[in-house]
Amino acid sequence: MPRQKTQAGLSFKSKLLIAAVSFLFLVLVIASFFGDRGLIEIYQIGRNADSLEMQVEQLTLQRDELRKEIQELRDDPQAIRERARELGFGLPDETVILK
């Protein structure tokens, strides 16, 4: 039995198949942009990772400075005196004037 052609030249089954494939393609495109682990989410995660890397670098520098200060306070009695004066402490016979 020969296929029946519609006025546009395609059968109903062919049109239905094209519509189904087009719909699935559209769903896949939308899911690739907005779904879990879609392109938008991947982009946001990348930006967040860059921000976190900068924060790690800043914290590493701060940690190194604090370690240096700790070592200085352990080894140098003059550093302890200077730090105590910054905090408002003084020797027993001194008068402390705070700003």
C-alpha cells in the first residue's frame, strides 16, 4: 500500500517524528543551560572557585605574617615590650598615657 502524502508533501507520521525530535532537541538545549550542572551553573561555580582561590591566597599571607609575629614574640623580648605598650601596658614605675 503506498504512503499517503499530505498537501505539504510529508505524511502525518513524518511530521509527528519531526515534531518529536524537535521537542526533544529543545528539551536538551534548555536542560544543558538551566538544568543541574548546566552551562549557567558551571559558569557560576567557576566564578566562585576564582573568588575562593583569591581568599585562600589572602589567608595564606595573613597566616604567614602571624607565624612570623609569633616567632618574633617568642625570640625577642623587645618585641614583647613593644606589643605590650601598643596594648596599653607599661612597667610598674611608668605612667601610661592612652590616646
